[in-house]
Amino acid sequence: MFNYLVTFSPTGGTARTAEILASALADNWIRTDLLKPIPETALTAEDVCLIAVPSYGGRIPTTSAERLNCIHANGARAVLLCVYGNRAYEDTLSELQDVLQARGFRCIAAVAAIAEHSIIREFGAGRPDADDCAELQAFAEKIRTRLAVPMDTPLCLPGEHGAYKPYRNTPFVPAETDACMHCGICAQACPTGAIGEMPETADPERCIKCMRCAAVCPSGARKLDGKTYAALRERLAAACSTRKANELFL
Ligand SMILES: Cc1cc2nc3c(=O)[nH]c(=O)nc-3n(C[C@H](O)[C@H](O)[C@H](O)COP(=O)(O)O)c2cc1C
């Protein structure tokens, strides 16, 4: 039996949350990073995977779904983790479950957890915090108990199956400013290859607005323009203002 930790985490919040859960679940994990294309991988029914994605507009990021298609689960068990920015995750877990079941996984548990919002960072700021950490560790204990029981019962998750919330790709692209040193770090880090040799040539169609380019830029040169940021902040403020709770589904 192997334990696999599979993450898609452009700005690190999903990976941080997944690591808290993973380290409370088992000592050793083989890591797979979906920020880059992955090779075809075959698992066995004895394997256990923790699969973690962020919520984008209440859905799973399209790039993560495409890359998960390279995994042939052959009955491996999956623990699903959706990480969101304190607004809502809507169909993220149900869509992730559908994608994984189509790959041959048996989905046995799921967690929805909150991390800092990667676009408007004041929402969910500082999360996962110490309280989240303790709660995720308690969830891990219950998941371990569940993993020890051989019987498979269907996992019922919130959200629509199949008829997902339509995803509207946000019409902004983080842009370079005068502080850009043309170091190429953003282009190398972009999970969809949307940024070419010249940062100003970023392809708005390939860009999934994941904010990784802004997060990795050493000079803070890539960012949303002030007007777009203010409009998004205002649109999200009411929905993001109260602290949301982490949830466990078994
Ligand atoms: C394009 C995009 C869409 C997002 N949509 C939502 C959303 O619908 N609900 C929410 O609560 N957070 C949303 N977020 C925030 C992320 O889910 C959250 O910050 C997550 O922790 C980001 O993961 P990462 O740090 O691993 O990149 C969105 C972020 C991005 C970049």
C-alpha cells in the first residue's frame, strides 16, 4: 500500500491545508503536483490518495481535472479536500467526486476547508490558523477510523452531480507593472503556460486567473489593477465577511 498526496495549489493555501491533514493521517506520502503535467500513473486498490484542489467559482479548476485524467485508480481509495477562500465551495466536492469516480477511485471521505482567498487576500486571512489545524487533525482521526473499516458505503456530498454551477472565467488577467524585471519566474511557474517570454504577452484564454504569477513574482510586479481589485473586493465582501467552518463528510 502507498499513500499519495495529490495537490493543485497555485498560491500554496491548498497545499498547506492538505499537508496539515496528510501529516495527521499518515507518516509517509508520495507527492504528485498537478501544477505541471503528470505521467500516466496506475494505482492499486490498496492505495490511499489525498486529493486536494481549490474552489474556483464553486467548481474545480479545469487544469486540475485534465491532469487527474492521467491517474488510473483501479479501486484506490480517495480522501477529497476542497479548499476555498471563505465565500462558498458549491459544486467543488461533488465535481471532484465525479471526476475521481470516473478514474476508478472509491471516494471514502471529504473535507471542505478554508484558506486565505488568493485574489482578495484579506478574506480568510491567516487561515488555516491554529483552530483550523486542531480541527483538521480531529477530522484526520475520524478518517483514519473510516479507512480501517473495509466496508464501502456511498459518500454523499453537497452540490450538484453533473449539473454543476456554470463556471464564468473572470475577465481579468494579472498584469505586469513597471517593477517587472523580466526574470521569467512567472512564466516558468504558470500552470497553464499562459505567459510567454515577454510577460506582457500573457494569453488571456489560457490564463485561469489562479494568481500564481503574482504570488511568485520576486518584485511584486504582477498584480491586478487597482480598479479590478476594488470591484472584486466589493462584490465579494458581504459573502466573505463571516468566518466559515471547516466540514468533514464520511
Ligand atoms: C479564479 C479563482 C476563483 C475563486 N473562486 C472562489 C470561490 O468560488 N469561492 C471561494 O470561497 N473562494 C474562491 N477562490 C479562493 C480560493 O479558492 C482559495 O483562496 C484557495 O485557497 C486558493 O488555493 P491556492 O492557495 O492553493 O492557490 C477563488 C480563487 C481564484 C484564484
